[in-house]
Amino acid sequence: MKKRKVLFLLSIDTEEEFNWDGDFPQKNCGVENIQHIPQFQAFCFSKGIRPSYLVDYPVASNSESANILKKIALSGQAEIGAHLHPWCTPPFSGNNTERESHVVNLSSTQVDEKMTYLLQTINEQIGVSPKVFRTGRWGINGSALQIAAKAGLNVDSSIYPFYENEYFSCKQAQYTPYWPSFNDPDIHGKQRDIFEIPVTAGFNRPNFSFWSKVHNLLAFKAFRVFRLVGVAWNTNLLRKLYFSPELTSTKDLISLADAVLEEGQDVIHMYLHSSTLLPGKNIFTQTQKDVDAIYHRINTVIDHLKTKTELEFMTISEAKDAINTGLS
């Protein structure tokens, strides 16, 4: 019996390392973690993965880290996209607090100016005109999406399905690739300038739309005293999961992947942060053993998927073209 074809994407927020519980640094950002990218790229190549490195300003503006990514871009084994961290991308204006760290809270003028600065720096330092974009800290509004499209970007990956905070919500957003509306990026639209490929998220059982409603009910404020979300998680009855080896165990990654396949989805999009490759400078890996575990999870999940599907590795841009030309 012929296996079903499934696209596998891996995106890396390629950025500075810093203490997420501290202030938002604007200058002198550390980018030591980029020294670990060549080893990671070699691992990806050995598995057939074609990663998408979404690069922010501190990385692009540093000649040493930019040269590392330039070599990878020239190899044709990966793609370079853009990742906008508002706090460390010029020009600087206004406050620099938690609120302003989210692109959705910036004015159109601020987003436009920072986007222009970021894309120009990537082009000058790495030699690439990015086509893929992701906001820092997730979430995007119609204004920022239009600015991205006008800047020549044709794929966005800022939607973080089933998530919300006090500044934005993706709880009602689409969780499979789609053409987003400029009025509301969470829903389908008529524009065809920029495509949305969210990261993979869902639950440990298929029918994500239904289980999302159940999860929201369990998390309802009036029921929090009963800690129903925790009970559902600990009993494995219902787990909300994100397809990242940083956040999710091997077992849960496989549970999510199986649920995605059972739902009939044909795109699986994994993500992580470049700073995770440098132990001790991030919240996910404190030791080399932790970093090794990241590699192991990716390797195990891919091997598992290969037993069930005809897995095809693509960059985000390649996947956009394949999905919209019927090649997938």
C-alpha cells in the first residue's frame, strides 16, 4: 500500500540569546549561539531536512554570524527568512516594555520602518531577499501582514494556533496553511499576496477544533479551582501540544504527529530557537545533555513519521509553492 505524502518543515527563530525574564536588550546583543548553526545544519542535511532560518537584526548585523548564514544560503540546503524582534531592531522609538515586544502593539509606521531596516540588513549582510516572515513572540495583525506583503515577503508564519495572551489571541485562528485576510489574519481571505503556514499545534487526539473547545471549557475561569486542565494533562485524557522539541517530549511529539496524520493534514511544521543550541543561555537547554535531547527528539520523530508516510522535506517557501500548485 502506497504511503501518503506529507510535507515536513522545520523553522528556526535565528536570534540573539538573552534572559527572557529580564529586560529587552536593544544593543550589544549576544549571538554566540549562531556558532552552533553549522553543526545543526549538518544534522539537518544528514536527515534530509531543508530548514528555514528566520533571522533577526542582531544576527544579520553581526558580520561573523551573517557570514555563517550566508554560507548556508549559498549551499542551497536551506532558506533565510526574516524574524522581527521589535526591541532590538532600529529605528528605536517609544517605550521598550513587554507590551512593545509584540508587533501587534506597534504603530504601522514603526512596523514599516523596522521591517525595512531588517530586510535591508539581511540583504546587505547575508545576500538574500527574504520571502518568509515571522514576528517576534508570535501574533500578527492585518496592518503588519500588509506591510510584510508590500515588502516582498510572500509567506508568513506568525500564527501560533490555540494560544492567547493579554495582547493577542490565535485561539480562533486556522491551524493549517491558508490565505489569510488582511482584515483578520486568523481567517481565510481573498488576497493572494502572502500565504500563511502556521507551526503545527493541536492535541493528543484528532478533531482539533472540537478538542480546542473542550480545552477552553476546562480552562474557564470559574473552573480553575478544580485544575481540570492539569487533571486532563496528567491523565493523558487531553493535552494541548506544540510541535517543538523544546516544549514537548518525544512521546508527546509523536502523539501530536499521529493526531495530525489522523486528521488528514499533509503539512507538519516543527520549530525551535537557535539559542537552544547554546546550553546555559536560554530557558530550554542548560547543559549539553539537554541539547543532545533536542537532536534526539527531532531524529526520533522523523524516523517515526517515515514509517507511516512518504515524508518530503521542504523549506517554508518551497512548501508554499507546492501547496498552491498541487505538487504536495
